[in-house]
Amino acid sequence: MVHQIEISLPEFRRGFHLITSMVERQLPKVSGNGMLNIFIKHTSAALSINENADPTVRDDFETILNKMVPENDPDYLHTLEGADDMPAHVKSSLMGPSLNIPISGGKLNMGIWQGIYLCEFRNYGGSRRLVLTVYS
């Protein structure tokens, strides 16, 4: 059986944000085992799974990606939407638009230190849309 819903996340500032509880609250009910696919419908934000305990990990992600893909590079051609736009597209492609998470006993089966991140790469990205698809 396949269940699918689309949810809106509130606007987040640029950075890496834990959204695990938001996803869990909206997750279609599954009584047994299955798989959740989460897909973000944007080209300047991404999803990831990583450390959910120490917030400095999320700060370090921002620092590292900004060093890898800096703003205001004179070689960029796509610049009309702001200095943060082209780097946001590249960062989004590097991190990825989707995640697969196992569901066991009706709950997400992630490690104790794992959380779902919204990776917001724009200074003013606005609300983001996610498609949650549960295969059970």
C-alpha cells in the first residue's frame, strides 16, 4: 500500500534545521513496517540525515558548505536572483532532494543521534514543500 501527502514547512532562516518532529507529526499512520520517502520540491534547499544532539554540527555544515561553494564567485553566470541563489542550487544538488527512512513497528527507524535536516540555502527561501510517501 502507498500513502502520500504533501506538507508545508514554515519559513526557516538560512542554515540546517531539525525537522524530524514536524515530519513525524504529519506521517501517515503505518501499523507495521515500511519505508518513508521524503522529497523536497525546491532547487535551493535540500534534505539530509545527521546528528540531532549537538547544534554546532549544523553550524559546521553551514561553514563547510559556504567554503566549498562561496557566494559572489565572478565565474557564476546565473546571478539575477541574488548572490545566494546560484550557490544554493549547487549546494542543493550536492546534498540531495530526497531521503529514504525505514519504518519499523509504525515508527521511523533511525539511530538515536540521527535527525532529519532541512538544509535551507537561501537567505529568504520562504516556506518549503515536502512530499511524504509511505510504502507499507
